[in-house]
Amino acid sequence: MALKVSASLSRVVQFVATQVLRGGKTNKSIFTRFKPEIQSSSFFHTTRKNNDLMEFFDATEDLEDGAVACGRPWRKDELRIKSNEDLHKLWYILLKERNKIMTLESELERQGLYMTDAWRMDKVEVSMENLLTVVKERDIALNMLETGLSGEPCEVTARNALGMKYRRVESEHLVPKYMNRKYKLLHSKYEPWMAQWILKYEEVKRVKQEKREKYYKHQAKMLQKNYGISEKEAIRSINYIRQKSKKMRDFSV
């Protein structure tokens, strides 16, 4: 509770301080003439402190037949109509709920039991992901209005230590590029002698791509011949296989 000191109390303090500095005696009746007013401030408040460890467990009144009453996760459409202050409060509510679930799961694991309602964590995580998505949308909209840019990390073309180009996403670093030794080693300057090796690499890459295209065309013809399907269906099947193989290659890398 904040206190507002009235003008009467301030005059009493000034009078007593003056008398003390002058070496005089203060009259006790002076305090009876001034009645200090102590007012509570409405712009400041404190919440009740509860440091009990049971805050990390579900309350008994929330239990219904041994199961915790839990609703669905928050949708993005519902979060978009909330203010920033409400989203900030909701984030800490979800964070506290996640800590409760993790504490309960750890306690059950310590007792050799398993958690039957683990789907609660999935709902909390979905709600938190949707909340972060909405906040990111607002940040992008604000940056677009102020600077015309989304503020997201840009994808740029850079050269590696051998001078070959590749796409990379920019990220923040404490040390700038011209002072970062690791970055200089991995991204050396382009030199004229790199041209011949880059051309050879591009040639080998092009030949492999042509062989791969011939292989897929041959497979499409074999599908048409063996299964009697049309050319479009065969190409669609081959493209599906190519996407699957590409995902497997990316995952292995």
C-alpha cells in the first residue's frame, strides 16, 4: 500500500526540524493540532504472496473423479482480439500451468507411476505456440508500418571457404564479421584462382542433375508400360517419390 503524506504532516516535520536546529524545545500539543491524513493510493497494489510448494500442484477442487478439468487450447483467432497486456498475462498463466504439469510428471516418475493425462501438456504447448505466432504477427505489422521491413532475418547469398555461393539466413552476433576469426575462415574472400574449381564443381553438379532427370523419365515410362497409367499420373507419382527422397537427404544431412 502506497502512502500519501498530507500537507499538515509536512508542516509538522518542518517545524520540528527547525526547533531542533535552533536548540529549542518542542511542545507536545503541536502534534494534536495537526492530524496527518494517510491515504491509500489506487494506482499501486500488491498481490497476495503465497510461497507454498503446493502452488506447483493442482488444487483439490479442480479434480473431477480423479481427472483434472481441462479445456481446449487457445486458438489464434481468439488471441488476435486480445490486447498486448492480456497476452502478456496469459503467457505467464500458461507458463505456470506448464510448470505444474512438469512438476506433477516428475513427482509421479519418482513414485514409479505414469501420468494418465499427458495430453494437458500438448494443449498448453499449442496455446503457447499460437500466442507466439500472434505476437510475431503484430511485430511484423508494426515493423512494416514503421520501416517498411518485416524485421525477420533475411536470407542472403554468401561464399564459403572455397568461394562457392550458397544461401544462408542472417543472425545476430556479438562480434562483427570483420573481427570474427571463425567467420573469416569459413567465408574467405573470392580469389581469381577459385574460378576454375567453381566451374568444375558446377559442371559435375549439372551432369549429376541431368543423369537424375533421365533416370526419373525412364522410371515414368516404365510405370506407363507396366501399369498402363497415363503420362500425367506417372509424372505425379515420380514427383512424389522425388520429394520423399529429397526430404530423406535433407534429414540425413
